[in-house]
Amino acid sequence: MISTRIFTFIMLLTVPSAKVFAYVDPGTGSMALQFLIGGIFAAALTIKTYYYKIKSTLAKLFGRTTVHSEADTPVEEEDISSQSL
């Protein structure tokens, strides 16, 4: 009963009682677009960062062979002492 009263009170507060003349300038739309593009790039970077970890976990879950990334392979070091300066 109390939650119904609180819900009704909150809903009545959100209903405007008079006309509101609000102005949204072009900068607001630009800022919203930047937030959207930034969010998309952040999600893409997060997926890229954890891609191989997620892929190997799903491979183990479904009983397939483990997936190795290029970053897991060792890199051979060059002998720089024999190179001429």
C-alpha cells in the first residue's frame, strides 16, 4: 500500500502542470552525439581487449580446442651485438 502511494506521488511530480518552454541549443545535440560515438568506441575496445579470453572460455565450455592468440606466441630476440653501428 505504501509503495503504491509513493509510486503515485512520484508519477504526479513528473507530470508537468503548465507549458514548459525549453530550448535545446545545437551544442547539446553535438554533446549527445559525442557521448554516443564515445560509448560505441569504448564498447568496441572492451570487446577487442577481452575477445580471446571470451573465445577460449567458450571453446572450453563447448569442448573445442583452445584458441591461442598471436600475443601468446613467443617472440625471438635478435642478437644486436653482431650488428654494425
